[in-house]
Amino acid sequence: MAGKCSAGILLFRRSGQRREVLLGHMGGPFWARRDVGAWSIPKGEYEPDEAPETAARREFTEELGLPVPPGELVELGEVKQSGGKVVTAWALEGDLEPAEAVPGTFEMEWPRGSGRMQRFPEVDRFEWFGFELAAEKIVSKQREFLDRLAAVLDGD
């Protein structure tokens, strides 16, 4: 495995003809004032000795502080993000209340060069979006996952 790899789960729900996906707004000071292109599927990095699906389930739970809903995962494949990271994703039909999420945190020096360490949420909020709005909000390279999920659902 060359470079960094992440794995995640794209949760979706259906209500009649409406289809929605759950996205998380990336936390920390860099993303605080951004919206378009600042949302992602719940995902995280994994080591070469960990199976991507196992990592996807672990990261979902770590990022939301909630268990992965029951159900069958649907493979969505991989995308390579602009920074070179390869993201592997699965879709899962399920529902949860975003307000119940308790995201994990990370620590970084902020402001830069200050020598002061601060803790930030990995994801500062989660929301359900229809596919069209999700395509505007999500990190550009992850839009492919939305297209692949739409193709799967259209084939149902």
C-alpha cells in the first residue's frame, strides 16, 4: 500500500422518492468558515495490516460516537483524492439522528507558531443532504461515491 489510505461508510436513507446521505463537516480551524467542499463521508486512515472494511466500521463509530447501523454494506470502490490519499467507501442504508453524534477529537498547535496546543472535533457537525446538495457540499473527489450510490439505487 503506497501512500495514505482511508476507509469510510456513506450512510443513506430513503423516504419515498427522496434519497439523502449523511455527511460530516470537517472540524478544526482550517474548515471553520468553509462550507462548499468542506463535507466528507465519515472515514479515517488505516494501517496496512487492517482490513479496509474493518477500518470503515471503526472510523464511523469513532467519528460519530455512535454504532454502525445494522445492514449490508454495499461496495462503492475507491477514489484518489487530490492530496494522493486513496479512500475506499461502502454505502449502508440506515438512519440516525445527527444531533446524537459525539465526534472524536484531535490536538494541534493553534494558532500556528504559538506553541499552544488546542483540541478540536474531527467533525464539528453531521447533516442529512439530498444528493444534489450533497454533491455541492462534499469534497470534490468524493462526489464519485455519490454517483456510484445513485447508480446502485437507480438499479433497485
